[in-house]
Amino acid sequence: MFIAQILDQQSSGYGYPAVRRTVDAAFAYGRDLVSYRRTTSSAVELPEIARKTAERQQETYEDIRAKVERGLERMGLDLPVYEGSLRHPGEVSAN
């Protein structure tokens, strides 16, 4: 089981990056990949709101991790849960 916070930044025409924040959980089941994604924000991110959106992403991450752990426990599975934080910077300009 792997759970990650993902930050994807792209340049925008507004002078600030367009940021998409997601939390992804995934695991392999036989030959299949099972995944879940929750988008916590997808907007041009101004510096004054970046902290709030990062906090919302962290809260979502903690919620999903707790649900995954409860689900694994309910099913009697003793699987490790790996954590991550991924970043895809795109083409953000320094304007």
C-alpha cells in the first residue's frame, strides 16, 4: 500500500502557478492496480492561501491513511503502508 501527497504546478498567465494538490492511495492486487485519488485543490495558488491549501491536503492525507489502515485491519491484512510526497513542478516561471 502506498499513500502520497502530490503537488503538481504549472505556469499560468496570472503570475502565480496553477497548482493541483491531490492525495493518492494505491496497491497492487494480482495483476491489477487499485487506486484512489482525492483532489484537495486545483487553482491558481496565491502565496497567502498556499499554507491553507497545504494544511487541507495534509488533513485529507491523514484521513485517507486512517481509513486505509482501518480497512486493512478489518480485512485481517498485515500490509506495510508506505508514505510519500511527490512533486511535479512543470514549467513554473520565476516572474
